[in-house]
Amino acid sequence: FFGVSVATIILYLVSNSQAKLRAAKDHLEIEIKNRTGELIQSEQRFRNFAEAASDWFWETDENHQISFMSDLYCERIGVPVERLIGKTIADVPPQDVDPEIWSSLVSKIIAHEELRDIIQSRVLRNGNVIWISVNGKPVYDVSGDFKGYRGTANEITERVIAEQALREREERFSRSQKYANIGTWELNIQTEELIWSDHVSSLFGHDESPLEPSHQNFIN
């Protein structure tokens, strides 16, 4: 042992240290690769859930300028994404949107309020009308400074059409009862809740104001 030179010992120690460093580096690279894979899977899982729950995504910065808009949304309404990025929400109102609805949306965004089911219509280039529900949340950094909005949008055309058809059927039914001078009523035996059609009030002589459905009013 005493015959071993100092240079040999130093070389051994350096080689041993390099081997440990290489092993640590290899282990770190494997750990980073595994964590990266987990992160990618987690991000993909979130995207899958989000895409299943919403049709489109949008984002604005602290100056209310659009920083992201789903390509699918732009394809659906026939507007290139380049025409939207960098513009504020107030700069790009749809030509066919209800002014009151749009003004309410812009006011909520300026006030940093949460957006819930803001419904608006859009007329496509082919003349078809679609209905969209917009949702969004203000985003703040760790210091509490406003950083913009992140939100989603869903096409609800089928829902709106179904609701409109239901209202039209109810209006036709109400008119038919008025013309026939009849009314309908229904009693829930379990809850004893009494309901009747609007024309029942007229039959009871209350043309100006609706008569509240109740057993007492029915008897009287």
C-alpha cells in the first residue's frame, strides 16, 4: 500500500467520484424522464376532461386582450384566430349580438366578475344561427394582482331551440284554452300542491291579475 504513488490514489479518487457523479446524473435523468411522463399524462388527462366538458377555451391577459382562443371556435364562427389575438373583448363584438347582452358581458369583465352562462347568438356565414354559452373566471397571481381571464364556451343551439319550441307549445296551448273558454288544473295528492292554467283565473273572474292556485280560491 505504501508503494502506491500519491498520483495513483488521486486518480482513483477522481475516477471514483466521476463514477458516482455519472450514476447520480443517470438517476436524475431517469427521475426527470419519469416525472415528465407523469406530468404529460396528467396534463393530457386534464385536457381530456376539459374537452369533454367544454367545446372551446379562451384566455385574456391583464389588459383584457385575447391571448388564446380555441381554433375550433374560430373555425365554427368562420373568423381567423389571427383577427382575435391581441384584441380586447370590447374591440371584437359580433355584428349580430344583442347590444345589451354584449354590454353586460364587457361590464362584468372590466369589473373582474365571474362569468356564468352568458348566452349570446351568432349568425354564421351560411345564415344559420347558433347559440353560445360563455363562462369564465378572473385569474390572479400570488400577490393578488389581476392577470386576466380563463374561460370556456359551449354551443347550446339544440338546448335553445328546444326551449323556444317548448315556450311556443305552451303559448299555443294557453291560446287554445282561452278561445275554448276552458281551463285545466292538477292536484299532487302526495304534496297536495295545486296548479292550474292561466285561463282558470279568467274563469273565476280575475282577468286583470292571476289568481294564486289554492284550495281556498278554488272553493270560493
